[in-house]
Amino acid sequence: MGDHHHGPAKGLKRWLFATNHKDIGTMYLWFSFAMFILGGSFAMIIRAELFQPGMQLVDPAFFNQMTTMHGLVMVFGAIMPAFVGLANWMIPMMIGAPDMALPRMNNWSFWILPPAFLLLASTLFMEGGGPAFGWTFYAPLSTTYAPPSVTFFIFGVHILGLSSIMGSINIVATVWNLRAPGMTWMKMPLFVWTWFITAYLLIAVMPVLAGAVTMMLMDIHFGTSFFSAAGGGDPVLFQHVFWFFGHPEVYIIILPAFGVVSQIIPAFSRKPLFGYDSMVYATASIAFLSFIVWAHHMYTVGMPIAGELFFMYATMLIAVPTGVKVFNWITTMWRGAMTFETPMLFCIGFVVLFTIGGFTGLMLSIAPNDFQYHDSYFVVAHFHYVMVAGAVFSMTAAVYYWLPKWCGRMYNETMGKAHFWISFIGFNITFFPQHFVGLAGMPRRIPDYALQFTDFNMMSSIGAFIYGGSQILFLYNVIATIVAGKPVSDDKVWEGAEGLEWTVPTPAPFHTFSVPPQFKG
Amino acid sequence: MAGNDTAIYITVAKSATVVVAMFAFVFVVMVPLYDVLCEALGINGKTGGRYEAATIAVDESRKIKIQFIASNNDDMPWEFGPSVVSMEVHPGAVNSTVFLARNPMTDSMIAQAIPSVSPSRAAEYFHKTECFCFEQQPLDGGKTAEMPLQFIVDQDLPKDIGTITLSYTIFDVTDMLKKDAVASR
Amino acid sequence: MSSKAKWLKSLALGPVLAMLATAAGFAWADDSKVNQVNMPVGVTELGATIYDLHMLIFWICVVIGVLVFGVMFYSIWAHRKSRGVTPSQFHESTKVEIAWTVVPFFILLFMAVPATSTLIEIYDTSDADMDIVVTGYQWKWKYEYLQDDGQNVSYFSNLRTSQDEIYNAEAKGEHYLLEVDEAVVVPVNKKVRLLITANDVIHAWWVPELAVKKDAIPGFVNETWFKAEKEGIYRGQCAELCGKDHGFMPIVVRVVSEEEYSEWLGGKQKEAAEIAELMAQTFSLDELVARGEEVYNRNCLACHGAAGEGGVGTAIAASPIATGELDGHLDVGVNGVPGTAMQAFGGQLNDVDMAAVITFQRNAFGNNMGDMVQPVDVYNYKKGS
């Protein structure tokens, strides 16, 4: 498939006017890494302040801006764009398509992201400071009591919502229409399946987020009272709307991660994925359940008991399809012939830590117990186990797994393994003790704490610095690979790798599958 | 790829429709539905609007204690409180009381009182036939007002509820009305 | 131990100890709260029920975890390529898949039963012995004890920890950040119903040992209850992000014998009467300044600074308000400045304290006005303005 009418444009134009899915994917991945570092530095400020009791480095108002921005940047700037970047790179190559279905829209959906985050970051320097109401921005703290910069925050959220919606429509259109002949629905790679379902979740709930922030905007500037009791509204309504978006959002973050792990574990077990069909059904059921469990984030707002029970039972049910997934991965390993290269290590790390996060999730679903866990550090530990160990670990695994295909060079395995072990240990030192302080009574989002929590917080901070530092190693390894890694010539790269993406030359040429391949899976 | 174009646009059009529909869903379904559910289930102890009194028999055998509490929202300088802190009533009977308010400022102000009933499942059995919370309450600077409340406790009130607390939070809506007389939900 | 040595120790021992502690079923939890790793059992029957449920779910998770991870790590050890195994190619088994869908479902059913009954108990606020209205403010709590005779007792509860402790200018006390000027006092073995609301933004009232957490929502009232079975002092914090000083609005509940409670309540009522009496008195400048300084430190310092230099709020030192007309100063103190963080303190401070703090502000931080405000002036101002 060599000769093409044109290759990439030269210089800056190549990136500014990029329509090639690989170029756009690359930009998404670098952008998300930059955001990961930015959000990570906010986390370092938080952990440095919490290293000891007492206020040392920042004041409480700035601390709140840090926790808020850390959450926003990590969720909307790092994790989501990272998976969109991965989807851009891999979905066309996995389904045998020449490119994404809507290349020019693809360009737009990327290029509106950086301005959105510049806007968001610039609020930190505005009068009254940036958003300081948590990434969940509950009214009325985010409306009547918000700093003036909240208007820019709302505008930023609108733009990045638009970007996500465009990205998802593109993915949906690509998967529906551009699959290679022979690539039937139940033969699609799981990464494509999970992203396909994720894209629909995004299309369904990003407009809800847009609606929520629009209502905030109207309350702040146009005299409506959606969220203010004085005019007949209700601050609790905000929480319902937010979590109607917010809970599916959590699965938007984790489903593509499930897809990545379902690609990598079979490759390094040298054995097909166990229970492909049930994986697809489990993904779909998780997506469905995500719409009817939102109020488990709000057990303490004083819902009627019937509502409380309904959301508790629905939430507990999520354990079933999630359990199926974990059992399937482990059975995939069973009686395989495993090797433990870096991508596999990160996937095993994912399974272990995500399962722990799943257990604490089950504990949190029990409403009477949640009255004690809610808004404590136990929750912080829980969602970092599922989000960091879930999304970030699987994303890291994906980069190590596909990097040789992307750039035709092999990363340094020793450094990769070191990266894994340092992150794994650093991560656990950071977040495991947070379970303890949370249970013992430490609320989340506080800049200073009582003396009995000192040792565990200190430990947590040290772990965070280790985990944060290990990402420098990652960055170095990736750059060193791109610049001077050992060239790989084998199309397949990994012995056990399966799928269309491994049938194209290494490194993947600028244009792949200009002629659709015949898929015989 | 050309042959696919129509199919792609159809997919895009369908997805875009979902996007628009979900955005509209927030405003035309979620917000009103929430209000309906609040009243039906007494979420946040919200009570219904004016109750058209039907003639129902008074259940003399049962006594319900009604507690009144009042609070001021942020920045609301009025002195505001119930004239009696509690009363015992029979289900079905019409009861009245007054809340007292005083505007200590020099300028006239407008207040809105928001009711909330505890336990919240009692809310649907607590009917107000007349309440100062139905309207915004203007009051000139330095003036005092008696604000009337008339209510009936439904006979179907669950047997295990012996005490109902009625709370009013008073908000200063003077600025809100000044700023924008048009949009108020 | 030097702080450096201390964190080196936690670096080395932390994870090991943490894992051991978990494995030992949280055996660390003793009376000391330092490094407590588990939820407190609490001092209410309901708290104990919640604790038991928490441990039940925890142990079920541990058992499942051991099984799942056991299988996985055995597989990682036994089925690795370096042992020369050939990979099997099986990839489905309907029976197994149905089993691991159905079995978890039944485990969940087993969990749902006690969870439901506990929740029903939590929601049962009927037949309470007493009612307290709890109102969350940025950033303090107000408690109002409802009395049938109408003589409600009401007061604010502020953080007592000094700014010097927080900003490391002074050693931190034992109950750093968990101490207040006036605790909630309740009798032992009485069912206390809490009616929770908020004045500005959403707060949440949480005391782990009473197993109570409930959101305080402006405009609406939530209710919950507890019945403490052991006398003592129980501490908690605001659990819902409520702005700058979210971390600095603790809750302290003092559970006392019934006699002690009535004595305290009587004292409170008497105090209210005394305040009324004080209002009729005239104080000297020194008395007012001394009382005013205390009031200032509790209520004003967080925003206006220890030397009146300002911060969130404007500076008091050389401020045009504190060095201007008395009426203007009273207006700001009593009614606040709408649209800013300056609240109306007229309803929060009694007239004596209001008079004292205004006098203090006019005669401290280099402001040498020499004039003063008497409680009766505040009273008249409130009535007449």
C-alpha cells in the first residue's frame, strides 16, 4: 500500500491543518500528557500542603482552587483526551478504515481544546481566583458564592464539551460506516467496542453537562433561579443534573480502559480473550446501569427512603457485569503462556488495583455505610484506585504496547519495568493510607487536618511525590524511544498480538488501509 | 469512500439529533420532572401550593404536634420568627397562626419565605390553605408585619408521625427583582 | 524524634504497617485516635449496627479478593512462558460464565438485606426526646434548642484553634482544629433529633462516633437523629466543601448526664437573661475593648487579619469605616455589606458583643477614636434604624 498521492505537509501546517487520524491522535496524546503533568503539579501542591498539619505553602482559598483544577484538568484535560487520541490512532487501524469518517471535524475537535484549557488555567490569575468549588461545582457555592471567573469556567466547559461531542460523533460515524468487509459487529476488537459504547455515552451526557452549566450561567447573569430556593429553585436539583452527567462520565473514563486491557492481556497470555461475547454484553450493561445510579453520589442530601433504596440496589448491581470482566481477564491468563513486558505489567497492575477500587465501590454502594464514608478520604482513595489505577495505568499500558507500531522503535524495557514498579509502589503508598484516614474521620477537600491524621498524610504525600516523579521516567523513555529507540522491523512487534493494526508495516505509514482489507477474524 | 458519504452523514445527523434532544431534555424534562417529584414525594420537605379546602371530618382522637422554626438566609437583616413555637392540632381541622417580621433597615425590602417540612414524608399531608409564602412580601423600612398562615393536616397522615416541623427560610429578593423583572422561573 | 527521621520512618515502614494493619482486621484501633485505621464503632446502637455492616461487607470483599487474586497469582506463577508451557486456546464456557454472573448476584442479595433494614432505622426520626436546629454558616455552626415554652436556647459554635497554631507560630494543641468555643451539649440515652439547614451554601454535619452525616441545604430542612449511649466528647467536621474555611468549622458534641444537661440548659437560659440585663448596663472603654478583642478573634480575625490588616475582608486598621461615623460602623457590623463576604452579624452576635467588638475595632490597630458603643446603643440602633 506504499504509493500515495501525498504525504504529510511540512512544518507547523502539518499540525495546524491536520486531518490525518494519526497526526490528530498524536496531538491528542501529547496534549493530554501535558495536561497530565499540569494536573499532576496541582496534585503535588495539594500533597505538599498536606505533608504536615498547619498551613505552610498556600492559603485555604488557593488550596481549594488547586483541588478543583486538579480534578477538572485530570478528568477533562488528561484522561478523556488521552483516550480520544488513542481512539484516533487505533480505531481506523483496527477496523481497516483509511481514516476517521470526518477528518476535518476531527481537526476542529482537537484544536478547540487547547484554547479551552488556556481559558480555564487563566482563571487562576483573575481577580477573586479561579474556580474553588470542587470539580463537581455544587450550587450555590458555584453560583451565588462563586468568584467572577466562574463565567470563564462555564465557557471553558462548554468548549470542551463541544470537543468531546464532535470527537464522539466522529467515532460513532467511523465505526458504523468504515469497517472493512468481513468485520462484523461481533468480530470487532474490544477496544473498538468499548469506545463505540463510550461514544454513545458521551453523546448522551455531554449535552446534560452543557445544560447544567447553562443553567448556572442563567442563574448568575440572567436572574433565573434554577438552583436558588429564593426564586423557587433548588440547589439539590443541580446535584441531580450534575450526577446524571457525572456518573456516566465515570464510565466514559473507565470503559476505554477496559478495552485496552482486553487487547493487551490476550496478547501477552498468547491466548484468545475469554468470553468475548460476555465482555461486550457486560460493557453494554455497565453503560446502561450508569444512567440509573447517579444519586448514589448524593445519599446524604436527604432523599426519600424509597429513592435511597432504589439507587442502592441499582448501584450494587453494577458489581455483576464488572465482576464478569475481571473474571474474564483472569481466565484469559489461565493456562496461557505469559510473559511480562511493560504493557502486561501495567495491565496486571490495573486488574489488581481496579479490583480493590471495585471492592471499595461496593462498600460505598451500601447507603447506610455511605453515611460514614461520604465526602471522606475513603472516597478519595476509592476513586483514585479506579481512575488512576484504572484509566491512567491502562493508558500507560496502551502507550507501551502500541508505541513500537507508531514510531517503529522499541522502548527501553528495563526503564519501562522500572517505571511500572515505581508507579505501582508510589501509587499504593499514596492512596492506600487514605482509606484509613477517611474511615477515621478525615473529610475530603480540607487544606489542614487534625493531628491524629499526620503520619498517614505524610506517607501519602511521599507516595505522591514518588508516583509523580515516576512520570518523568515515562516521558524520558517515550522521547528516547522516538528519537533513538532500537528500530523494529517486524509488523507484528509482539509475538501474541492479534488484529488488523499489526498487519500494516512498522512504523505505521502516514496512510493505511487506503484499500479496505478483507477481514477474516 | 465516496459511496459511504451519505451513510456517514446520516449517522452524524442522527447523533446530532441525540445531542440536541439531550440538551433540551435537561430543561424541558429534568427540571419540571424534578419539581413534580419533589411535590409528590416531599423531597426537601417541599409542600404543594395553595390547598383548596375540602370539607373533611376532623379526627378528634389524634393530636399532632406542629413545630415552627424560622431562619434567615445570608444577608437577610429582617427579624423573623413564629408567634408561637409549637401547637397541637387535630388532623382535618383548620388551624391558623402568624409569623412576625420586622424590617430594621431604612429602605423598603421584599422578602420571599421558602417552606420546608420535616419529616419530608409528612410534606404531602401538610396542606396550606393560606400562607405568606405564596407571595413575595414587601415591607417598608422600620415596619413590622404579621404574616398569616392557615393549614390543615391531612387525616391520612401516617400513624407513626407524631410531630411535624414546619420551617421557613426567609430570603431577601429585593435585588433579584430589581435586577431583572422578566425572568423568574 | 526529628521530623526528618519521622518521615524517613514512615517512608520505610508505612506500606508494610498499613498492609499488616489491614490484614489484622484493623487490630490497631484502640482508644487512641492517632493512626486509627478503621471507622469508629461509635457510641450509638445505630453506629454499632453500621460498623458491623461495614465489617461484614469488608470481609466479604476480602474473601472474594483472596480467591480472585489467588487464582490470578497462581496463574501468573504457573502459566508463564519461561516455564515452557504451551498456551491453551479455550475462550469460552457458558456454564462458568453463567455461574459467575449468578453467584455474585446472590451475594449481593445477601448484602442487601441488612443494608435495607439499617437504612430504615436511620430514617426513623419519630419519637425524639428533643430537637436541635443545626444551621451551617460560612464557616461556623449555629445550634438552636427548641423548647416548648418558647425559651429557645441558641448560640454559635466557632473554631477555637488560634491562627497562630494554624500558621505554625505556636505549638498545636491536642485537639488541633477539632475544638470549638461552645460545644453542642446533649443528655446521654436520649433520642436527639437534628433539623439541619444552612444559611448560605451547602454544608454537611458529620460526627463519626455518632454515625451521623447529613447535608445542610440553604432553604430546606433535613433531619436525622442519634442516641448517644456513653458520656464523653465526640468530634467531627463539616463534610461538604463550603468555601475557603471548609476545613475550619469543626463540630464538638458533649454527651453528659441528664442532670448535667439540665444544669447546662438552665445556665444557658440564665446567660440569655444576663445578656438582657447587661444590655441595660454601661461599660468602661477598657471593659469593652477587652471583651471586644475576644469577640474579634473569634468572628472577625479569619477575614480581617490578626492586626486588622485585612485579607478576604478589608483592612480594619485605618479603615474609613472604623475611623468614621459611629452609625456607619454599626451599619456594617449589624447588617453586613450585601454582595460581599461581610455578613450581617446583627443576628449572630448579641448586643453586648456587638458593642464590644465595634469599640475594640475603633480603638485598636492604631485606630485611636477614643469613642465607644454601649450595648443599649446597639439595641437602639437595631430597633430604630
